[in-house]
Amino acid sequence: MMEHVELIAVQVQQLKKKLAWSWVYDVDKKLEDQTGRIEKLKSRVPLCQARIDKQLVCMPALSSQSEVFICQHSVKFSVNFEDIKFLNALLTE
């Protein structure tokens, strides 16, 4: 009877070790998958940054005589501040 209990205790210890290593391998696999996803996203950063830069609003020093250049889709629009004041006056009347 005592030998049977000792055998079961040894088997329990072995199962605990197997469970621990199984958990380690599972976590390692998940980390590898996440690392792959992170690397894929990192490789997309330059392309996304280029798109953002392309759509930024480019504004020179602001003054009443300045023009605003809107850089969007490689097209530049020029707007004079006097035109903006005129349009604003029309809209607020």
C-alpha cells in the first residue's frame, strides 16, 4: 500500500513537471507569433508615415499676406488670407 502511494506521488510530480513545461512551450509559441506580428507591423511603419506626411497640411509663417498650401494627394491649393476673411464675412452676415 505504501509503495502504491509513493508511486502515485512520483507520478504527480512528473505530471506537474510536464504541465509546467507544456505551459512554457505554449507561452513561447505565443511570443513567437506576437513577435512575427510586431515585425510585420514595424515593416509597415515607413509606408504609413509616408502616407501621413503626404497628407499633412503645410503652412508657411502665418501673416495676413501669407498663402496656405494644402498638400494632399500631391495637389497643392493656394488660399489667400484675404479670401478667407471675405468668405467668413459672407457666411457670418
